[in-house]
Amino acid sequence: MSSNHTPALSDGILGMDGFSKSDDICCLAANSTGKFLNKGICDGSIIYINRTSSYSENNLNVFVMPDGGYLLSDKDEPDGFYFGKAIMTVNLL
């Protein structure tokens, strides 16, 4: 995915080449939990999320939790509302 859709900066906005403007792709910044360091996601990583992808067990999915926060998980989160699937991460550090 990342070779076809490289991170791009345009007019001060971080995005990804190869996609037209839509609400299907969005980004979130990872916090410092360190839960997915083995997958290359560290504090401050930018996580690209495809909102139209279906939930996929054992892949990185994003959920909106009851407190309004987002949670990245490779398992179903019964208390959360499925938001989308992580398709790429970029480490800025």
C-alpha cells in the first residue's frame, strides 16, 4: 500500500498521494501506550484509517469508545463502535 500511496505534504497538510479527496480516509495520531510497537506504531505515529473497510479480525481496527476517544485494536472491542481499518502508519520521529 505505502509504495502506491506515499505520504505527501501539500499546503501544510499531511496526506497520502494516489487518493482523491473524500471522507473515506482520515488520520489519527497514536498516543504513548506502546501496545503496537511490534507493528512499528510508536508515540506520535500518524495512523491512516479507511472508514469504508470492513472489520477484520487480527488486523488493526479503530473503534470509537464510550468516552469519545479512539482505540486501535487487533481484536473486537464490544464496548466500542467500529470506525475503520488502519491501512498505513507513518512515524515522524
